[in-house]
Amino acid sequence: MTKPSLKVRTLKFVGTRNGMLAAVLGSTAVIMGGLVGFAPEPDQVEATEVVWPVTTAPVAFHDLEPEITLYGRVETPRTSTLTPVVGAVVEAVHVKEGERAEAGQILIQLETTDADLLVARRQADLVDAEAKLRSLIRSHEDDRTVLEHQRALTALADDRVVRHEQLQQRSLIAEETLTAVKRERHQQAIALSRQENLVANFENNLAQSRARVDQVQAALMEARVQRDRTEIRAPFAGRVTQVTVSPGEMVSPGVVVAEIYDDNDLEIRVPIPNLHLQKLQGALARGEFIHADARINGEAIRAELVRLSGRVAKGQTGVDGLFRLERTVEADLGRALQVTLVMPTLDAVASVPIQSLYGHDRVFVVEDEHLKSVRVARLGEHTAADGTLRIIVQSEELAPGLPILTSQLTNAVTGLPVSISNPEEHRLAAEDASTASAVAANVSSSNLEG
């Protein structure tokens, strides 16, 4: 049998389904190859480095007072819990919680019936004691007169005994008569001795009587004090924080009836971190003025650090600082406040805008039109003359006039190419910083020479 020719076999293969698919793919490959081979050559573009425009400010060193934001509460060292000394029924309540009272103002009035009766009894006792004292003094005058008469009678009795002894020696009177006369003389001597003792004991009786008067007077004063204590008064001018009784209620001694605090002697208790505690202790020991600024009811108030508590409260790592307000202000006891503490002055430190700080301890400076990362120690904050808040930093790598990045770049890294977009502003600021540094150096030299 004769084998089919190549042409016949090709036509037969193309006529099948697979043959048709292979023919389409082959034609497509030929066409694509032609397009690629005859396509025009693209222009060659050289890759250029992106330069980021940034703003900078020159580094300048100054003596600055760091500001630290802390939180505290309003307190007062003068808070009184008022309790009655006597038991009585509440007659009237003259103040309500939250009201202000003046020093000596009656806050709560107790019934005075029992106290008035006690005062009346003590007054009667005093009248009786004073009357007895006057009677004793008058009796003493009579006793002295009687003593003179007793002495005269004794002398007469002695003379009578002498005469009767002479008569009896001459047997002119009986022995019984002489004995009776002698008996009368002894009786008169006894009466004289008693009278002399009565007169001599006057000073003791007088002292006792006067002591009795003093004792009754003290009891009367005590009764009056007890009556006065039925009036529960404000010990000082302040604000009432609690009233726990009502009219008609029976109160006992020692039961709390009201509380008041002195709103003219307010303080702010602020927990001081350990990081700053040593500096503040040293400044207080040297007698330096340390102040803080707070806002109370929308009003700016300055407060002075007067002492440290000396005790670490539970849940804290540092001690509390107590700041006394420089003037009277209305503030609720226990109110939470944000306090800006001004620390002792730091010498020759730099300050940068907030946006210059990357992370917590990193800034960027511009060297040879490229960024360079510099690690800094963050020492606090301070408010500049224009009212902006700046961060106080310190680093050995910072030098006066060095341009520091003030723009916020999300891709800021060491080596990033940049261009300073405010060169004239940077130059003027650098000149001002240089002048200020020179003036400060001259002042420092003058102080040292002086």
C-alpha cells in the first residue's frame, strides 16, 4: 500500500481540532516575535536622588528652668471635726453643707436648760462662800476684842487668888473659899487659852474660806464654759463640708456633728517622681524658691513648694510635695489639678521644638545636606518667650549654631538627603543665638572676676 505524502498528512492534521489549535499558536508566536523585533528603542533616563525640603533651627544654649507636668489634689493643713463636749438636744442648725462660715460663727446650737441650771447653782454657791468669808473676817475682829477681855479677866483672877492666899494665911477665910477662887482662876486660864487659839488660827480659817471661794468661782466658770459649749462655733473662717445632725436630735459628747476646713490656707499635694526628688530636696535645703503653676476655676494660680511629706504613700515611688497657694482662691477640697512644676535652673542646655523630637530621645541635625541622628537626654520642658512649649535636651554631639531638624518626616533616617528651605531664617536665628551666648559668657566672666 502506497504511504501518503507529507502534504496530504499536513492537510489531514490541520483538519483535526488539535491541528487547528497548534496552527493558531504558531501564527501568534510568529506575529509577537515580529513586533518585538521591530519595536523602537526607549530613551534611557538616569536615576536621580530625591532631596527632601526641610526647615531647621540653630542649636543655642541657655540657662533654663525645666517645667514638669504633674497632677495633684487640693488640701489644707487645717481641717476640724467638730464634736460637742456636753450631751444635749440640738436646738438649731445655722449652717448647711457647702456654705462658708466666719470664725466664731455659731454653726449648731444645743439646748441650754441643764447648763443654765448648773450655772445658777454655782452662782448660789459662790454667794454663800463669799458671805462666809466676810462673816469670818468680822468674827475675827470680835474674837480679838474678846481676847483682850479674857486677858483682863485672867489678870483679875490672878490678883484675887493672891489676896485670898494672904487672907487664908491670916486665917481670915476658910480653905474652901481659897480653893473656889483658884478654881475660877484655872477656868479663866482655859477660856483665855481657847480664845488665843481661836485668834491665832484665824489665818488658817481665812485661807480655807478664801480657797472655798476660789473653788466655787472655778466651778462657776466651768459651768459657764459648759453652757458656752452648747454653742458649737467655727474655729476659723472656712467652708463646711459636713453637717450630721438636725434639730430635735439628742447628741452625746464626742459624736461628730460637723466638719469644716480653712479655705484661706489651701495647699496642693503633688506626688514628686524620684527622678526629680533629689534636686528639689537640695533646693529646699538651700532656701531656693520653687514654684508651680496651676489653673483653678480657669484662673492661673502660682503656688510655692513649702515642704516634702517625708513619707512614701502606698502605690507610689516618690514622696508628696506640698505647695502653698500664693493667694486665696475658691477651690473644692480634694479637687484634682494639673500642675506645672518649675524645677531649679539648668545651666547651658538646649531647647528644641516639640516636633524636633523623634521618639523619646532622638533628634536630627543637618550635616553636608544629609540628616544625622543624635541621641539626647530629655531634661524637661519649658515655655518660650513666644508662648510655645519646647523640650529641654542635652547631648555632647550638639554644638551652638548646628542646624537641627524642625520638620516632621515620616522617613527621617541618618543619611537622608535634604535641603534647608529656610536658610535666611536659620542664619538670622544663628546670629541671634551667637550674640546671646557671647553676652552670657561676658556676664559670667564679669561675675567671676567680681
